[in-house]
Amino acid sequence: MGTTDAFRPEPGRFAGPPYEPGGLLDVLGVAAVVLDRRGRIVLWSPQAEELFGWSAAEALGQYAAQLLVVEEDLESVLELFAKVMGGGESWAGVFPARHKDGTARLVEFRNMRLEDQSGDFYALGMATDQAVLRDLERDLALSLGLVAQSPIGIAVLDTDLRFVMVNPALERLHGLPAEEHIGRRVGEALPHADVEEIEAGMRRVLATGIPLVDWFTVGRAGGAATDEQAQLVSFYRLEDPGGRTLGIATSVVDVTDRHRANNEARRRTALIAEASVLIGTTLDLDRTAQELAQVVVPGLADVAAVDVLDTVLGGGRALPPDGEPAVFRALAVAAADSPDAVRAADPPGQIARYAADRLVTRCVSTGLPVCVAEVRERDLPRIARDREAAALLARAGLRSYLAVPLIARGEVLGALDLKRVDNPRPFGEDDVALAAELAARAAVSIDNARWYQRERATVVTLQRSLLPQRPARLEGLEIAYRYQPAGAASQVGGDWFDVVPQTDGRSALVVGDVMGSGINAAAAMGQLRTAARTLSQLGLDPAQVLHHLDHAATGLDQMIATCVYAVYDPHGARCRVATAGHLPPVLVRPGRRPALLDLPAGAPLGVGGVPFESVSLDLAAGDELVFYTDGLVETRDEPIDCRLDALLTVLAGAPRDLEATCDLLLSSLRDGNDQDDVALLIARVHDSAP
């Protein structure tokens, strides 16, 4: 058999796709040279021609040593050739081979002995340029090192989308060793991932060659028991130098911390926005505190309590002395679902004393947040009010605790107390910052509410002290009255009424309204009421009384007031009435529709120089006079005539009991309208009156 026949493949021996150039061997340009036992070249590959420069026609039949080896290496090469051919040893090494152009280049050689069917021996030499090989080795080592040491998860999948390589970083991200990836599809290795969407993306990249970069996914990649992970995943199509598709490379970057930080920032922004809208909608102290507690549950805590120092409500020294207990008044408690933890909190309205070693006491004493990220059993006595509360917190499974001070205008008002029971995450620095910001915003509203509450209480107390405390016994008259303050402290002020018995059996009935509100209006009302009461003892006609009151009002810092003044004489069953810019009284007679008295309106008190006029009115037994201030009937969205008609309609159906009539008027005409205070006085002529 000829030499070439010994290396000719049998027909049909190799199956598979046709050869596609561009593989690793093509990059290396591995040359194949076969020598007979005498060292003559009998086979010469095209790569050999490219590597050494000689064509097959020039090389075949030549002694390889003479053609390729420089003279100084000839002896050594011949010895190595003899060993290979004589003992069948293989040899690998580097030596400078001679190129056709006369230069020498380092070549990586692999030599081995071959035997054909006839028992003849040949030497097979495979050679490649050492520089090319070293570059490839370096690139491969660098690539493998980068893949192995990269903090980014990297994997390679074949065209069937089965893992063929996984680096250590991806093992850690997936929570699975490499051997549980290799040979498996994504869904087989990661059953809890969004398999369909992932594989669809891979197939698009395989088909189009267009990379899919930074695809954001959130899920539990390694199984249902793992924490939720956020990842940026990229897919690239792998191709060999000839453009043949080898598979998919994927890189996975763990962005869980960034994702959580973004979620935390969004949560913080949402809570702050919600707090800005919901907290401080009124100037009611308890409601403001409840709004704060409800805003932070469950977004920030499972249980929230708002407590203020009791001394703050009284306007005294706020902070307890060092080493002294703190006395709190509980304002609000809110909870997602933790009955034991709620029972451990102080019920709203209750006074609670916390010892100096309690964390909430330290919080208000220092004006700084106090946080126990992970609560241990030994921490409970420092958190709870007493042993019973500590036992309830232990049963509830308190995990984390945070108290932040409520500080407004430089003064510590109390504390926002937060607990996590169901939420397993401990309070962290971001939670402390968020709670402190919410507390600071709410503290201003709480401070406004407590000052409003004090001011309103002061004004209402002053105003009530200036009004009759109990009905006077009047000859021939039965009376009933009400005073109802406005809903806001700044609007409480100048409405008043009075009933003054006179020496001759007559009675003076007065209702007035100082324009304006607040403590100044209440003080002016007190002065006018005192003046009217004094003038009523002189037996003057109502018009004269209003004339003197007008002079008195001009000295009250430009205060303007309206007033209706009536004197009833039971002996003549006659009433004299005069008004100073006030709404007319209503006359209610049995069997008739109530009617407004037609009186000269007069000018308000304090205008000065305008005369007043009295009108006489005969009354019979059972007749009623209804005096009132504008807060009973005026609204912002209805004309005053319509409101007066509504007053007459209510009186037409009123019961005979005067107290019940007062309640009916207030409930019917003032329902939901507390923008102004109201004074109401009803006088009925006795059946026994002459």
C-alpha cells in the first residue's frame, strides 16, 4: 500500500456536518508533516506551507532536518528523531525552525511515531507558531481567570439552551453548585425562575444575534425558600471565528441591595407624601395624634403609639429631671394585627408613668431616637410599662423597637413609639431617619393642636364665665337659653345673652354679638354685657340703653357689635324692643305661623351718632319671643332670607317644651356648621300672667 493510502480515510467513516472553517485549529494554524523512517517528508499540509513557506512540491521527498532545521540544531534534532522512531517515544518542545525566506521562528512541536498496516513506521509532526499559541494560551487563561474570579455571575449555554459552564459567582447567586447546572435547561436547574420568559429571550438572541442587555428581573432564583433577588441579566450570542453559532453567554449582576434601596426610597417618599396630606387636617389634638399613628402602620411599623408628656398639655416644664420618671398621656394607638402588643400599649387618654431606665424616658430626656434593632428578652423590661406589659410583648413576639422624640419649636413634646412584631426586618438607619422626619412633621401639627386647645379652652372659659350661669326667676316669664362656641378657638368670641330682673317686676332680655373673634372679642363682650346689665337697673327705655351702649362701644378699640334689647312688663303684658343692627327676634303665637318682628334695624353699636327707636308689642299668655345671634342661621352657601325662613319653619313644628325647642333649633340649623358661636334665648309668657 502506498504511503498516501495509509492515511486515506475509509469512505463513509466520518459523518456529521461539513467542515466549517474558523475553529480553534484554524486560529492556531496547526501544520501536519509526516516523515518516513529515513526522515524524508512524505505528507505536507497546507498549514505547513503557510507556516514554513515551502509548497508541497518543494517539500515532499526532502529530508526534513535539512529543510527545516538550522545547522547548529541539526545534531540534536536527529537524535530526537531516532528516539521517536526507535523507541516509539513522543516528543514535545520548542525549537527554531527555518523558514523558506531564511529567517528562523520558534515553533511548538509535537512528534509521535505512527505505524501503518504493513508495519512500517512514520513520524507525525504537528507544529504551530509559538507566538500564536502563547497569545491564545494567555487569552484563554485570562478569560478563564476573569470568569472564575468575576463577582458577576457568568454562564454559557449551548444552542439547546443547556448549561455547559457556570462560574462560582453564579453558583452563589443561584444557590446551586455547578454540577446541578451542567447539562440542564434553565427550568430544570432553576424551577422557580420565570423560565418561559427567560428562554424566550435566549431564543431571540440566538436567532437574531442582537444582545439583550440589562434585563431587570425580580424573583426567588434558587427556590421558594430563598430571599427575593433583583438581577440585571444580559444575553449574548457566542460565535466562533468563522461566525458559527456556539450558544449563549449570560451575565447576571445582583442588584438586590440597589433594588431594596430604591424601594425604601419610594416607600419613604410615599409615606412622607401621605403624612403631609393626612396629618394635621384638624386642630384636634387626639385626632392629629391618631393620624400620625395610622400613617406609619403598617408601612413602617406593626404597632404605633403617640404619647405626649403630661406637663406639655398643661403648659409647664416639659422634660423630666435627670433620673426622674416621665409622665405621659397616651393620645393614640394604631396596629396592623397584634392584639397582645396593643394591650401592652397605654390606652388613649390614660396617664402612664415610665421610670428613668425606660427607653422612652431616655428618648424624651435626650431628645434623640432610641432603637433596639433586635429585641431580646432582657430588653423587654426597658421597653414595657410594667411586668404585665412586658409579658404581653413577649407573647406578641416583639422583634424590633424604635422610639423617636416629637420635637416642635425646640421643645420635646413626647414620643412616637414603634414596634415590629410580624415584620421580620429590624429597624435600620433608614427607618430611624424616616420615623424622625415623620415625627418632626407631625410634632408641629401636634404643637399647633395643643396650643389651639389651650387657647380655645381659655376663650370658652372666659366667655362662659361672662354669661349667666343659671336662669333667673322672672315674673311672668319662662325662659330657656343655650350658648354654643365655635369649632375653632380663633372663632370663639363675642356672642352673649343676658336676663336681668328689674325692681318693678319687669325683666330685661338682651342678646348681642361682638364682631370679630378670639379673646379680644370675648373681653369686649364682657364689657358690653356688664354695661348693659348696669343700664338695665336704671329702668331706661330700650332705645336709651342702646344709645348708652353705643357710646361705650366706641371706646372698645373700634369694636362693632349688634344687639337686641327688650323689656317685658308682666303687669301690662307689654314688651318694648329696640335693635342695633341685629337680626330681628321671632314672635311665636299659639295657632299661628311664627313671624319675624318688624323693627327698625338701627346701626350697630360702636358706629356712633345714629339714633335708636323702641317698638311696643302686646303679648298674650303662651306667646314666645325667640332671640338669637347670626351663628344660628348664617351659612356661606345660602342667602340669609332662606335661612330665616328655615328658622321659622323649624319653630312652627317645635315642641312646647322650651328646652327641647332650643335643642331642636341647634340640631336642625347648626348641624355641621360650627364656624361661628351661637347665643339663643327663648322667653314665653306664663299662662298665669295678667
